[in-house]
Amino acid sequence: MKRLTSVIVILFAVCANAKDLPKVVILATGGTIAGSAPTEVQAGYQSGQVGVDILINAVPQLKEIADVRGEQISNIGSQNMSDEIWLKLAKRINELLGQDDVDGIVITHGTDTMEETAYFLTLVTKSKKPVVLTCSMRPSTALSADGPLNIFNAVAVAGNKDSEGRGVMVVANDRIHSAREVVKTSTTAVETFMSPLVGSLGTVNYGVVNYVDLPHKKNTYESEFSVDGLTSLPRVDIIAIYEDAPGDLIKAAVDLGAKGIVTSGLGNGNLTDACIEALQYARSKGVVVVRASRVLTGFVGRNVELDDDKLGFVASYELIPSKARVLLRLALLKTSDPTSVQEYFATY
Ligand code: ASP
């Protein structure tokens, strides 16, 4: 009888504990975190080989910090991330965030396009509940794979009450970044994700979360962008500007149906004369032009070395070309007026 009572007490404690743990859903999309290589010490590997259950089971410690379940959204290298997967992912996140039995979401993703996916999601997901992307630089089979601790930390962030209302975040290598600010800065280093302009939102060390900042611009529950009923996004091309860059690639993009062009410009978003002329052609066809910079940090201002007012161009302000493209695509769903698009760049 005494034994039975102890078993009941233990069972009760386990159940109560499970009930108290935050409920986190892991949505897997692929990437190196789900990659595998034939040996533990080689650079060559294939992304997106391992399913979500294997990722979760590789980190049994998750059970101590959250009630976790997984769903497979895709299993690709993020160099092949697509609008179709973005829309599927964003719609599923919004569905899950609307459920009482979901407290937070973790998305496992490749590092190559994670900064774009994160920014897209922070503009179109609609909740204060935490949404956290994570990744790895080393495949799951590598010596000192970084994926398991990143997943553990991401789940800790997604299940933390302080994470609410901080927009979509990226957790990698003990840092918590805001989706808008984070950039991949190294092709190979584990310490690749940085927020060069404003710094990270905080740190997470073996699951211990410490915030020092909030996102600086509107996001998630405050955002006016939505994927409801959306089946496609307008075409926006990024054109690289360099010494003696000609304008014909810009004209080709326009003729191929681009609705917007983002320039990865020089310095403060500067352009060669040939490119300015081609961009005037783009404007004459109603294409919205956003000047960004190939320089990793800084501010692209209006009317600095060229007359944006006269040319009808938009300045990207703090957004790097890949993120400027994301915002322009969503803005184009609402307007093609450069003044209104410029307003979006000030707000988001
Ligand atoms: N190519 C991989 C990807 O983005 C790289 C990575 O995940 O680190 O999916």
C-alpha cells in the first residue's frame, strides 16, 4: 500500500511537471542542422537528410525544459527556400500560434537564407508568442556538431515568458537576434550570425535566457502585412552594382517582369550612371526601385549623392539588399507609390 502511494505521488509529480512545461512545436525545414556527412571530419555533406523526430530525439534534455512535438514542413538546403515553402510555413505558424496548447514555435532552418525567412516571418506572423529560428553550421554527423545545443537553446527561448512580444528571433551560438537585424557574416565559422548595426537582443546560455534589448521596429502582431489568402509574391530582383556596372541587367529584369528592383549598391547605395539610366527605364514602366548597399552595415539615406526625389527612388535605410527585397515584395502587395514604399522602410 505504501509502495502504491509512492508510485501515485511520483506519477502525479511527473504529470504536474509535464503540465507546467511550456508547449513548443518544432517546425523543421531542412538545412545543415538536418544534414549528414559520410565522416565526422569532412567539409562535404548534404543538407536536409534527417527528419524532425531524429532532430528532437538527438536532444533528450529537451524533455526537461519543454513539452516538445515536431512537424516536417520541408527538408531542403535553404539555398532552395521558396515562396511556396515560405507561405506554407507562415500559414502553419499562424494556425499554431492561435491554439491554446502552443506556447511557442521553433523553426529549424539552413543558414544560407535564414536571415530572409526570419524577416519575412516577423512581418507576417500574428502573435506575441515567441517564434524562434535556429540552425547549425556543422552537419548533425560532424565532430562538435553545433545543432543540438542550438535546438536546446532555441526551445528554451521559445518557452520563456520574457520572449513574448519580441518579434521573430534567431538563436545561434548562444546569441538571440532580432529577425530584422541578423545577418550571416561567415561562410564557415560557427559564430556566423551577427546583428552588426544594433547588436543582439540577448544571450542564451545552456537554456538560461538574458535579454538586453527589444526589436526596434514594428513586427508580428503590430505588422500590417498578412499571408491570408496569399498564393504568390511579386517578383523583385536584386542587382549587384560594381565598378563600371552596365545597366542592361536592370533592363532585362524589367523586361522579364520584375515589379521591383533592389540595387546592392556601392557605399551609401550609389550607382553608376549607366545603372541610373536603366533604373529610369524601370521607373518609366512603374517598377519600384530601392537603393540598398553591398556594405554590410550603415544607413542608406535619401538624396545623399543622387536626387531620390527627382528620380523617384526609395532608400533602403538600414536594410541590407536581401531584407530590402523581402519588405519590398510585401509592400508591393499594397502599393507601387515610392513615397508610400519609403514609409514602409521607415516603419519596418
Ligand atoms: N546550405 C545550407 C543551408 O542553408 C547551409 C547551412 O544550413 O548551414 O541549408
